Amino acid sequence: GEPGEGWRLAMTVVSHEREPHELGYVGRYVKTVRQLEAILRADPGAFRPDQREAVAWAHVQTEMLRLHVCRRLSERLDGIDHGPGGSIDKLLMTWVEQAVGAAALAVAGPRAALDGDDVGLKTYLYGRAQSVMGGTSQIQKNIIATRILGLPVG
């Protein structure tokens, strides 16, 4: 870019980093949720209602993100630039990642830390890290408030 355009270029790069423009994210979440659902179906009596509810919520959240990403991809094909809307995408990805992580940890239970079955624990911890990658959730909320909703700064 030209001198003085550094901030604009940096914000363009970060906005693309925040968008769930790849179906790969959604595919990973869907795969994890399907694996959790298979575990529950294999022995339904072994799981408490809160564990089943965590998996159901992860399923709903994952489907919401899948549909959102499909809409975003369609809009991109129509030439629509979302600008600061990437902050909404980033928040949605974070929420889904955390819902899937919480469900994985709920299903794994104590064995997540005790017997080497750490997939649930890793998924949960990555979901926590997701809230700071590409800008913290708090920063995304501020961007949404000021740049999308037009609320005053401060």
C-alpha cells in the first residue's frame, strides 16, 4: 500500500483472519460433535442429562455456524465485503468452539485428565484460547458496538 495506509491494510488482514470463511472450521466442529453423539448413543444410560444437554447445545451451535458460513460465502460470491462484520464471525466461532469444547469435556469427564483420553481436555482448552486469538472477544464486542452499531466510544 501507499504510505499512511498501514492501519487500513492491517485491519483488512485481521478482518479476514476473523472470518470463518473456510468450511474447515465448521467441518472440525461437526466431526467432533458427531463423535460425541455416537458415544452418547452407544451407551445412553451412562450419561447424565447435563452431559447430553452439552452435546445437544454443541450440535445446535455448530449448525448455526455452518449456516452462517454458507451465507457469508454466498455473500462473498456476490461481492459483499463485510468489513468489521468479521468481528461478529469471530465471536460466533469462539462461542461454537467453547460449546464444542465444553461438550467434549463433559462427555470425557474425569478421564480427560486421568487416563490419557485428553481429546476432551484439549478441545476445551483450545476453545478457551480461541477467545483471545485474532483479538479478544471483548475487543470484538467493542468493534461491533462502535463500528457496526454506531455506539459512542468510551
